[in-house]
Amino acid sequence: MKYVTLNNGVKMPIEGYGVFQIQDPDQCEQCVSDALEIGYRLFDTASSYFNEEAVGNAIRKSGISREEIFVTTKLWVQDMGYENTLKAFETSLGKLRLDYLDLYLIHQPFGDYYDSWRAMEKLLKEGRIRAIGVCNFSQGRLVDLCMNNEITPAINQIEIHPFYQQQSAINIMKEYQVQPEAWGPLSEGQKDIFRNKVLEGIGSKYNKTVAQVILRWHIQRGVVVIPKTVHKERMIENRQIWDFELNEKDMYTISTMDIGYSEIINHNSACTAKWLNEWKIHE
């Protein structure tokens, strides 16, 4: 496994496993157990995924040293604010049945995320969390947060894939020493990406699948990836990306696939802001 070093010195695997939309607890626990067996050590969940307990169960049953596993979870919009954040953190930690978190992220740039950030800074200083960061923050919101708080986010987890490459956002993160992490690194399968002729052509040169080409492209851009699959054979496939390297021509070819906007979600729209603020994960 390869690692990135976050801005506070913490080392994080550059490839992990995401459990978004795996809500069935038995299936989620089995998937995480399979991923651990295969060699994954970074796991990404969230309070809004409703599967923190399953992730924690699999980690506990694996017998693998806690120090070897990097666990991320996220704070939902409903729980923004200083005291709410402290409470939500304890709830997530209790569901995971862990003594500490490796990474805690603000899931969406809505609600009172400033007070939430200050609560997370407190938890970081107390050693309850090893690193803190954000998700889905635009360039402007990220810079604003960096410039007006004591601790700079270690991570900004955003949508990145060949159709939405976010190079400008990555450049801003580099300027502020924020590590980019891709959700939906395989474009959630949109545009029939796994049968894309351009990517298939590149893959044929290396005897690699489209998914392997895409994940390798992310890695060479310095982006952390957390691909999700419920199929063990694809988990294995997604890990087999360390024995080849895309050349400059291939990297350029993939760069031409960028359409410059998301076809999955628009975080700048009023409809999205309303929807995410109205989505409640608990009473």
C-alpha cells in the first residue's frame, strides 16, 4: 500500500474502501471483512450512511491491529454546531466501538459548520481524532475556512473522476496543503464508463481494466481514492494498480475527457442546499 502524508504528519493510505449505499448491516460487515482480508486499510463511512456499526464490527472481528486501520466517518448537516458536533462524534465513535477516529469530516458545506469546525479542533487537540477535514467544499468555502481558523483541514473529499476532474480545485488544495480525496472515483458508473472506448484502449496497452486505469490515473494525480463495490473480485481488481504506470500521453488523453461539471450533484444549487438541509438522519 502507498500512503500520503497529511498536513499534520499523519500517514493515510492513498487507496481505501468506501461503504456508501451499503445499508444492509450484514452485507456491509461482510464487504468490509472481505476488504480487510484483501489488504485494504482505509475505510470511509458516515453517520448518514447508517452502517457505522457494521464497519466497526468487521474491524473488531478481523483481529488486525487498530493502528494498522485508518477509519473515516463524517458529521451530517443536522448535527452542525459546537455542542451538536461533540455529541454526534460520541455517537459515531460508539457505533464504531472505537477509542479514537483517524479522520472526521464535515460532510456538507451547510449549516453552522464554523462552530462544528471549532469543536473538531478541540477533539483533535484532545487526541480523540488524528486528523480533521471537510467534504464537498467549493474552492471559495475551503479558502475561507482555511483563512479563518487555527487548524487547516487535512482533507477535502470531493467528486473527482475523468468526467469531472476538478484540476482547479486540486490546485487550490495544494496551495493550502489540503489533501484531495475523491468520492465517486469511478464516476458511479455514469456514462457507461466501464465500456468507454478511450479508457479501454489505454487499458489494453497495460493489460488492465478500465477501473484499474481510472484508479491509477487518480493515484498519479496524488488523489486519495475510496472505490465502493460489493463484489470481492472487484475489490481485488481495484487493488491491482501498483504494477503499472500511465505515461504522459495517457494522462493527457484522459484529461481531455473532462466535461467541467458534475452530472451527479450540483452543490451550488438552491435545490441541493434545501434537500441536504431537510434530510434528517435522526429524530
